[in-house]
Amino acid sequence: MRIRKANSSDVSAIFAIRSRVRENHLSVDQLAERGITKAAFGKWIADGYGMWVADLDGAAAGFAIAIPHEATLWALFVDPDFEGRGVGRALLRVAEEWLFAQGCNDISLTTDADPKIRAHGFYESHGWHCTGDADAGQVEYIKSNPTLSLFDFG
């Protein structure tokens, strides 16, 4: 598996993955209603978003998008054909490390509040903690920079 920075040629694969996921599924039309369009992709790159694609077996197997000025892992999705092969774990590690390297001390993400979805166990197993804050059917998770000690105050 190879994790690499996403570029404009990845936009179709990213949207294909996003519309194929089993949980937290949104159609292309539902994404567009939220302002998530193929045309917005270039702006995200220009705005300094961190975006990565996992290549596996010659195909885009998943992607992650992080927003440094919000200290947020905004998206992490794996194509259903590649689930269970470490794609999500690898993308999560890269996005976390990148956000912390951008100076974020605490990072966050939101996911569906339904406790049955797999994302909860996935994030918890990687050191994320649920804050209990939910909005519009979402719940927030946070993770602190593991390189900061209790004695780091700046």
C-alpha cells in the first residue's frame, strides 16, 4: 500500500469511494447539497487542506482529508472492496501526524452518533475519545498530541 498526497486527478476516485461506502453513506446529490462538489476540490488544495489517497493493488482504496486551521480530520473513507486491509489505519496515522505537525495540539472529528456504526470502535481503538457532544445526529471525537507531556504548557 502506498499513501500519497491527493491531486486533482484523484477527484473522481475520491467521489466514487465516498458514494460507495456502507456506513455514513451520502449520494453525490447529498454531498452537493452540503457544498461538497468536485469543483470544490481545487479550493481545498489551495486552502491548505491535507488530502491523501491510499493506493492498493493499482487502485484508489481510500482517502483522508484534514483541515489544519480547524484541527479537524474532516473525512476518512475506505472503498468497501478494500476494507479490512489496513487502509483506514494507514490513512488515519498519516492525517493525525500531519495535523500534529501543523501545530494542532488537540484534533477532532465527527461521525454518525449511531453507536452501531463501526467508526466508533475504530477511532476508540486508535486513541480517540468521544466527547459526548452531538449535533444533528453527529458525535465528536478528540485526540491530543501524544508527544506533548502534562508539563508542556505552550
